[in-house]
Amino acid sequence: MEPQADHSPLAPPPETAPEPTPEAAPETLSVALDVRTWGMSGLGTWLAEYLAALGRIEAPIRWTMIGHSEVREQLPAGIEAERWIELRAPIYDVGAMLRYPHPGPVDLWHYTHYNLPPRPARAAVVNVFDLFHRRYGSFMKRRYMNFFLRRLRWSRAHIMTGSEKVRRELIEQAHLRPGRVHLIHPGPGRRRPAERPSPVQPVALSGRPLAGPWLLAVGIDQPHKNFDFLLSALSLYYHRRPDAPPLVWTGLRPEGLERRARLLPAWLRPRVALEVYESSERVEGLLAGAAALVFPSLDEGFGLPPLEAMARSVPVLCARREPMTQILGDAPLYFEPSESDSLWRVIDRLLDSDSIRPEMIRRGLIQAARYDWDATARQMVELYRLAAGRAAPSVKE
């Protein structure tokens, strides 16, 4: 006799596997992106690494790109422009802003600099990484930035920035509505190359090749970067401590290099090398030979060079200023950026302690690993969807 099925109320129901619910593919967005910041220092690094991350995560975006056509050949894997609008004018060209090409029938326009041109767009995202021109710029630069901050306030654009400091400034000083200003941290600068960097040999201003290790400074020659202080403090320090490492400063423009070289006294020229930016490979070689990166800046929007150094096991000596103290945590040795003896003390600690260097390297690697370009790319895609009216983001507002 066949056993009867138990249909009593206490019998458990027969188990059946639920039908799998296929996930809907994310809706593709059409985005116009201005790529004229490609090749610039911090902005260029952000753009190149951000696009590379979008390619890795296979973001569902159809691109219209605005800028120099040479950039098209340099786009990272996974990124391809369906349409290219040629625009060779520099990012600060006022005439080009007035004649700025309309991005066309796209869901969103992403403008990667604060000076948003007066062109109509249904939805827009604008990068604003710093407001240093308002504090350290000339009268005309201050007026220029203030005009475009008002332009952003009048627009419907969503604003992306990289640090809580700048987000707070945009809300409190530029009077932007908090819901339109979004904090999305960049990754830790340029990705570390797979191959070991080639050795480099910087040459001092006296013409003598410098032997490593050296103190490395990276950045353009702007007042907020505080290189006047760095050179002055080190000139006194070298009198006090002749065995201290020489200084290599890279990132100058040719005319700035010549001006700086003329100002340095003859006795200091054998201890200092000044270089224009040559290539990322050159910077990698300089980092490989550095005893430490010195970052004396008074005002940053995010500050990529210290994280790049930490990711490459280079200790960092950093000015005690926001947002660097928030971004770098306890990984660097901090100094007061207007007190020479404060900088001297941290260099002495680095040179005289056998244990502090490996501990700084350990902390730096941990801190740099907190930042990730793929996470940046995912949050930016969410912001795109919010700005285009497609979805609510999880990015911090």
C-alpha cells in the first residue's frame, strides 16, 4: 500500500525553491563630460583615475565628450566616446565660455571645473575641489571665482567636492543649498605602477647630481602651497644640520623655475633641485628615492600627493591644516606651516629615530588603503542618477 501524504495542520508544507528574480540591469545614462582638465595636475589625476575606475566597474554610461581630440586616444580601457565635440580653448578662456557648445540631447552634463559656462542644460554635475582663490588669489581671481560661485548658486547643478572642509565652505560661504553639495572622496592619487620605477638622478641648481635620499616636494608655485616658507625653513636648517637630505621640488612651470632659481642664494644651490613636471614616470622615480614627502600647503581641497606617497611606502611630513589632518589621520608627522623650528623637529625625528620610519610607512599604507577610486566611481554614478532625476543616491549630503 502506498503511504498517504500527511495533510494534517501540523505537517510542514512541502519545500519548494523560490523562483529567482532576475535583477534589472541599471538604466544607461547619456552623459556629456568636459575633459579639458585632462593633463592638469590634481584635476587631471582625478579625471584620468575616475574614468579608469568607471571602466573597471563597467558603468552603464554613453559618453559625449567635450575637449581636445588628442585625449580621445588616451582614454582608459572601457571608456569610449560615442560623440566628440572639439573644444581646444583653455578651461579659463572667458570667450570660449560664452561660445561653449551645447552638449546636445543628453541626460546629464558633467563639468569638471567650478567655472560653469552659461549654457542651458537640463541637469548638471560640477566639480568644486577648493576655494583657495578667495583667500590667496589676486583681486581679479577673487572676483572671477565669486562670480562663478554665484553662477552655481543660480544654476540647478549638483556640486561634487572631495573634502568635508570644502563642502562646509560651499554651504556657509558660497551659500549653496546643502542638498546640492555632495562629498565624494577621491581615491589615493595616481595608481601605483605595476613595474618598479626607473632610477632618476635629479640635478641641483649648481649643476651637481644629487645623491638620494632627498626630501621631495610636489606642487605648483602658488601662494597657498607655502613654498616660500619651506625654502626659508630649510635654508636655516641646512646651516644647523649639514647632513640633512637635499630638497627636490617638482611641479613648477618653466618661468616659475627660472624665477625661483634666481632668488636662491649661491650657497643653497647645491642642496636644491627644481624641476618642471615632466611625466608621471619621473615623479614615480623621485618618490622611489625620497626619504620623505614634505607637504607644507596652507589650503587644499583634498591633497593627492601625500596619499600617493603613502601608497608607495614614503613617509609624509605635512602641515597641520584642514583637510589634511582629516584625510591623512595619524599617518604623517605634522608641523606648523609658519614655524621653522616645528618643521626642523619633525625632520629630526625622522632622521634620528630607528623605529619611526617603519611605523610611518605602516600607518601610511593603512591610511591610503581607506580611499578607493572604484568607490568614488560608484558614488559618482549614483550622483549622476540623482541629478538626472533617475534615483536617490547613497552619497553623503
